[in-house]
Amino acid sequence: MYGAGVLLLLIVCTTHNLCQSVPAEVAEADAGACLVRFGDAATGEGVYNQTFNNVPYCAFLGIRYAKPPVGELRFANPVLEDPADQRNYTAYGSVCPQFKNINRQNGIVGSEDCLYLNVFAPVQQHVDSQEQETAHVRYPVLVFIHGGSFVAGSGEVHGVDLLMENELIVITLNYRLGVLGFLRSERLNITGNYGLRDQQAALQWVQRNVHHFGGDPARVTLMGHSAGGASVTHQLYNEQAAGLFQSVIVLSGSMLAPWAVLYDHLRCQDNYVHDMDARTLPEFQQLELEQFFIPDRKLRYTFAYCSMFYVCFIPTMSNRTVEDGAFFSHSPHDAVRVKTPPQMPILVSETATEFEFLLPHIFDFWMSTNYPNQNQPMIRRRIGEMLDNVGNWAVAQGLEPTKQLFYQKMANMANLYYPIRRLLGVLGRHLHEDQLYYLRFEFDGKFGEYKKQIYAQHLQTNKYGALHGDELGYIFSPYNLRDALANRAEYRKELSVHIRTVELIANFVKYGNPTPKRSKLSDIVWPAYSEANNHTQYLNIDAEFTLRRVDNRHNLYYLIWKIVYECLYHGHCDTIAKLEQLGEQYGGMLVAQANDDGLDVLDEEMKSNLT
């Protein structure tokens, strides 16, 4: 538990060394060995593996992509490092420093020398001539950015078996986390966002070197989950990342999420700097690693957003320009209004429940000031009063059995669903009509590690539906793969969903289309998402894969948070005042008549019914 009975929810890439890596421009140096050559002088030996269907592949683990960020490179931009000499790539590099348990804040794991990536590649036959080598097929590349609320996690995964069988190069990576990755202090000349810059450095390394592993640098898909998904969208809109990838997969994340960008750094991060035994950048660079990990018992380095709590060390805005060292040219919420995303295939996904079943501690509305509209100091109280009115109405109308459940669903919408769906709408207005795909993962099977294991003790319901993170067990190899292989009949549905889900992901990486043709595994053709053409279908993954249609117009929680969002991020707060007067007549109108195209219709109806 975090603070006074508040569970700080993180998605951490939990890892055990079940991950068997992959090869590239791979030569079998001797039986069972994988060798990659970087030009004439550098080589690296990886681990020869086989998938559970006996397909060979190589794992190159712990490849350094940037110099260790220590000493003068602590709180500095990453310095790219290319391979040199002869190296063994047979074990993961250190994870980046983090609390062993973020909720208990006890113990530290990891080393600052952590900027490593891992490459998994299908085995290619050894060639004896340069002519034959140039004729080799180049595999499409999938680069994965892990989640963990920007304070935890690593690039270790349970396995990549089916991704290998679909002939992809898979790359996972570490990036700086928490204070070391995201502290910002203008006084100390610490600009922050080093973790995002690490991700870009890794992508630059991929462009320089992935061809040595048999990968095609012109066909790179960037995929991230949770904080990694938010990172992917940050990179999508960042000019400095142009050309580093050609398609993206966003799993349960969005740069529009409240936990994806910090506006309130003066209160939050300055509290941290004040509590440290250092006052200058050189002094911070000389501190022992353990000194950065201060238990936050009084929630001084934490903020709340619609009743969910987060650590402050996340991507942050700066007063500087990009030319002067800033990562962002615009805040994410302004970027989607003034910038056009690059034209490329994009797949956006969410799970059926995300965090909804993990919020029993929420019984009211809590809110810090992590949003740009600071011109109305009473706005949080007004939003709280409005939600109180709506909650009372929802219970009175029988829409929810309790007001507590109303607040829990509101928190889930505000912190996850709304940021994802708002970004989806923006992308749908800018991308070509065949480039955007929308996925909902519902299947509640035994490969769902987060529901079945990680968060099992916190669940107080047995309701059906995948949790935030459960889909990872159907893209990467599941945590309980050995049990599944020993009891295939018991895991028949899970293995079927796993195989079909990986095929969709692999097709998207290869073709920019998850169903370029009908498959032996499924006869579904998944249409692209386009609000302009009223093509608002998404693929729902359950035991059966089905197409469904998006309808936010009749979603009470979506409509309410759209009103709040417009106020917090764009200063449009008139509707808040009207909803403070919520009556039964308007409440029904909100659900029955509201549309997703704007608030004008709502406003006109309210003028005639509330004045």
C-alpha cells in the first residue's frame, strides 16, 4: 500500500529468465552458438535457443547502446555507443535503479550502468560470400518499450517464442527511471526527460545496427505498454524522433494521460530537491545511488488525479525551447491540436477493465494540480461538487448500485480510457483512412499474469475481463508457459488466443495491416478505424474474435470526463458550472442525447432546461 491506504498502481515488466533471445545476420560459429558481426572489428556471441515448437532463434542479451550515465553523465543526455571488440551477449544487463517494491518503498535493485537492449532474431543460414549475404531477406523489426509508471520495469520479457516463429526481429530495452530519468530542476540545470531521450538513443542504435542482425531499419515498429505506450506517443509527436520508426503500437497508454506529463513540477519535484543533501548539479552527480531513494511517507513527491496517485518523476514540460535543450516543443495536449502526426500505420489498444477492479480504496474524489489550467483556483472543488451531484443522480437512477462504484469507474475513465480514446479520435482525424486500428482485449484467461498473479491479492471481485497488462501474456510468451505446455488441454483456449493475437501483431509489423488477408486461424477482416467515414469498428479479443462498434455518445463516464478535460486542459469551464446544477431531466439528456462531436449540443440543451 502507498501512503494512507492508497495502492499505487504500476505496470512493471515482471521478468524471469524464460526469455530466449533471437539472432540477426547470424552465423553459427559452432554448434549451438549465435554470432553477430558488426563490420570487421566487432563481434558478439549470443544464446542459441528454440521456441516451444522447436524453431531456432538467437538471443543477444545485454547489448550496451549508450555510455553508462554516471558521474558527469548523470542527469545528462545519453551518449550513443556502438559495438566494439568481441563481446558475449549471453545475459541481461542490469535493470535501471528502482525500488524493489514501489508501494512499500523498501530496497533498491539495479545499477546506473543500465542502458542496455536485447535483440531476438530468427536464425539465418551462414553465408560464405558477400554476394549471398546482400541477398538475404531483411526482417521487419519490433521495438518494445516497457511500462512501469516511469519508475519501474525493464526490457526483460518472459519469452518471444511465437514472435520468432512469425519471423520478426524483436528488440527490448532499458531506459532511466524515476528521479534519475525524469527529475527536472531549472535551478540545477537538470532538464529532465532523460528516459525519453534514452529511448530515442536506443532507436538511433537500432537504425545504425539492426541490419547486422538481419533486420530492416526501414521497417521498424515501435510498441509500448502503459508508460511505454505513452512514451511511444511522445516519440510519435517528437520531431527529433522522425525517421526512427515507421509504425507504432500503443498498448493501454497515451501521452494525454495525467501520469504521462507533469505540469506541477514546482511543487512536486522542488519538494524533492529541497529534501536532498545537495544544492548544485556537481553535488547531485557525486551522491551515492542510495541517497536518491527517499521513502515518500508524506506524499511530497506524489500527485493525485481523479482519485488515483502517481509518483512525480515522469515526463515534464520545460520553459526552454527545443533548440535550447527541451524535449517537448508543445505540451502533449497542445501538440494534438497544433501538430499533425506523421502518416504511418498505428494500432491503439485498451483492455476490457484496465484498473477498474483494482480501485476498492476509492470512495471519493481527490485531485492535485497537475494540469495546465491554473487560472481558476476553485476549479477542483467545483469538479468535486459536480461529480458528487452526478454520482448521486447515477445511483438514484439505478445506473450504479453505489456511489463508491461510480467514483471507481470515473477514476478508470479519467486516468486511462479517456486519454486513450481522445488520442484515438485525434489520430482518426489526421491519418489516412487505412492507417488506424483499434483493439480491445477482453479475454480473461490463465495467461493474464496481472489478474491471476501480480494483483490477485488486491482483487475483490471475480468479474470477467482482462486487467491492465494482461494482454502482454498473449503477445510475448506467458509467465506460465511451462505449465501450459505440460497441460495443453487445460490451456487450449489460452494457447489459441495467444497464437491468433501474435499473428495479428506480426501482420501489423510486416504489412501495416493486422489482417491483410484471411487467415487459416480466423476469417475476420479487421477494418481500419475512421470517424470521418463512420468506420468506428474495433476488434474485441475474447475466446472468439469479434468486430464491435465504438459508441462513446452513450457512455456517461466518457461524456462527463470530456467536460472536465476541456476545463482542465483548455480552459473551457462553462459547462462545469451548469452541471453543478445537475437535475434529473438533464442527467437523462446527458446519457440519451449527447454526441461525441462537441459540447455545443449539450450547452444548448442546458440553456433551455436549466435557465
